[in-house]
Amino acid sequence: DMGGNAGIIVDEARCQIYVNSQGAHVDFPINLRLLEVWGDRPTPHDDGPAYRWYEQRGEPWVNTEAVESPPTVELAASILQFAGTSHFHQLAEVCSRLALLQRKGVLALPGLRLIANGAGRAPGFLAEAIKLFAGHLRKDSMIWWESGGATDVRLRVDVLHYADWRSAGSLGEDGGPSFPPRSVLRPVREAFITGVAAPAREKKGRRKLILLKRPSGMRGTLKGSGTLRKGLEAIAKDARPKLELKQFDGTPSPAQTVKLFGEARAVVGVHGGALANIIFCPSDAEVFELGFAAPGSSGTYRHLAPALGLHIVMLPLKLDDRGVGAEDVELDDLPAAIATIRTALVGGADKEL
């Protein structure tokens, strides 16, 4: 059985729930119907009912929607997971699941249906990944899973295939759980570079120094970004051979994105989804992450970069109790950060700004 926004897998026969990706962070009430039971007093009030379906208080919906007769599929593979439309999770995890299903021959099974997030119908990385790894499947072989709707079992599958891997670390540590190993990350990288970027290739120019820019209104906006950009412009000019400074705001197409990061000499940016594009960087690229030293979700790219053979340097942000969820962030020492980037790309001390 599969239910909710994340397509959580429920094995009713064994009374087990398989939480796909980032297990501890899945919001169960938007994925499964939860029965509220309080023990000796069935509900908090003496005169209350014996039990009741969990109600998400303060939200515009109540967790009581049920699907009376969910459809049944004989054979399927799922690439659904928590945060499956988030760029990092989609690129690093969902695409890795597709690559693994292809490698194991699952996608070639006769009569297979592929269950994917409905976002894959629109142009983007998920649509490109489905073309790359499952392009042979007919349109009627796809089952598109939409967000919203009933927080209940929506589909029953007789035989379900799901690709996963051993965690690189324990919960709360860098690389654990859910981060894919290099054995699946690298095939994803090669598939996109050869299958997506190839049509967009042009005559190569200067290597790129890429500065990640947050879209307006997005959390993690960097204070002092103008000063940082000015410092990077000087570094790009002084590097030998010279570099071309490019700002990346996430709007280019997948082909343009793969091509741009494939020409990167260095990538500089605040911890966030856009850093996932380092998957397409050449092996000599330097990654400068503006982030926090705390383990767990803050260490996403400290795991991803080495898995891809890339060198990553942490440029610390000023401490904030909200961590990566802060609205505005600020480098702990902006001049020192610029000097660190200059030493790696030019050598010597930073010039006066």
C-alpha cells in the first residue's frame, strides 16, 4: 500500500511502515491516517470518545480523508519520497533511485508501471531523468502521484520495487540517512552530462567562477553579497588563466545548468538546493560552501562533494539558532572568506577591496 504526499510504503501484512528518505523528517500526518489513542483515558477528556482520527490543529484540513477503494496495480516501481520535488533531493536521491532501478533491470520488466511525482510531467530535472533512465516506457506506463489529497492509502501494489541504499551515516551525522553513495551518484552525473548537456554544447570559453544567488524572498539570503561579488570579480580577473564570473539563480534549463557547472573552476554559495548542481562539476572544481559546521542536514555537501571527488571548503556563517532555516545569513568573517577563495584560485594574499 502507498499513501500520502510522500508515497509512504505500508506493508499491512507485516504491520510495517517503510519511510522513504530522511525518515525522521517525514511529516506523518500528511501521509497516513493516524488513530489518536491515549491509553487508559482513550482521549484527553473523561467524556471524550474512545478514539478519534488525528486532527492537524490550526491547519485548513483534517486528517480524516479516506480512499474507500484504492486501485490495485500488479507490478510497479516507485521513485516517490519525502521532499521529492526539492532540487537537492530530486537530483541526488530521486535520480539515483532511477539509475539504480535501471541498473538492476527493474525498468525493463514487462508490464511495469513507474510511479513518479506529478512534477515530472513539466519540463525540469525530473522529466529529463525519466527520459534518460526510463525513456522506453510508454506514457500509459506512468502513474503520476499528485501532492495534496487524501492522507490515506491511495494505491495498492501486488509487487513493488523500490531502490534504496545503506546509509552513509547515522541519523544526525553527515551523510545519514538517505544520502546516496558514489556508486549511484556518478552514473547519474555521467547520464546528465552525456545525455542532457550534449545538445547544448558550444565552443568552450573561459572556466567559470559560479556565485549562487538566492531568488528574492527565499530564506538564506546573504548579507554583504555585494562585497563578496566584488571580491570574486577581482579573483576571476587575477586568476591564470582568467575566469568568468557567472551568477546562477536557478532559472536556466537543465541543459544550460549542466553545461554551466560542467565548466566550473569553482562554485561559491550559501548552503541550499542550488549547491546540488556540483554533481555536474569537473573533478578539479573547488566548492566553497557558506554554511554551518553542525552535523546532519548542514553536512549534506560535506558528504556529497567527496563522493563526487570534489574538494569542498566550509566558509562559516555567523551562528544563528535557526541554522539553515534562517531568513538572512552573514559570513562570520567576510574578508577572510574572500582571502580563502583567492588563495585557492590565485594564490597569495587578498588584494584590498
